[in-house]
Amino acid sequence: MCGGGSPSAPPAPPPPPEQQDAGVVAARDSENMRRRMAASNTILTGPQGVTAPATTSVKTLLGQ
């Protein structure tokens, strides 16, 4: 035969996490804030993008 019977019940979900210490929560929040500030410091343009004209030059042959 091909199996049969009823499927077993899924396991019970884990219990919800308990409240954390205030020091742990403050440290996590300060670390998240530090990472956000570090990421925002890497953006070099504004919402309009780069508005200055590009500085390009014409290619020339070597020695001329």
C-alpha cells in the first residue's frame, strides 16, 4: 500500500521572547543609529544628482 493514516500534527511554536534588559536595548539602538549615520555619510549627491558638468577630455595618440 501507499502509506495511509492521518498526518501527524505540527510541533508547537516556540514561546515568545522575554523582555530584554534596558542596557541591551539601549546598546542595540545606539548601534543601529551609528550604522544609519555611517550609511548616510556616504551619499555624496543630493536628490537632484550631480548638477555640475562632467569634466571630460578628447583622446589623443600617445606622443602627440
